[in-house]
Amino acid sequence: MIDVLYFAWVRERIGLPRERVETDAATVAELIEELKAREDRYALAFSDLRALRVALDQELSDFSAPLKGVREVAFFPPMTGG
């Protein structure tokens, strides 16, 4: 089981701040494909990966990163400076 957290507009589109997901995915990209196949709201949230960032156990990562040993995956839009 992996805790999946959603922030900002990702949370708004999916309608959840977090959930526990049972997955066989080996990478973040495979996890995203599993989530997209669930419902349209997930497909919409993950439709443009260029507009998303991911953190594994609170460290920035990329979509090809392995999930082995990961406890938490967080999806969020890019941060802007100001």
C-alpha cells in the first residue's frame, strides 16, 4: 500500500486530498496509468504530465522513478516563485 497525496488543482479534480492505494506499479508512470484507468476524474487530473510534479517520500522525483520501498507519493503543480 502506498499513500498518494494530491495538492492544489490535482486535489480539486480528483476530489480527495489523499488515499491509500494498493498497486502493482513498478514506477510512478505505471501508478499514474493505473489511476487514470480508475475514473474520468483521474484521467483528467493526469492528462498533461508536463503540468505536474511528483515527490516520493517528500523528495522531488520524476515519473520514471521506481516505487519499490516508497511509502508516499505526492502529485502537485509546479511551484511558482514570487
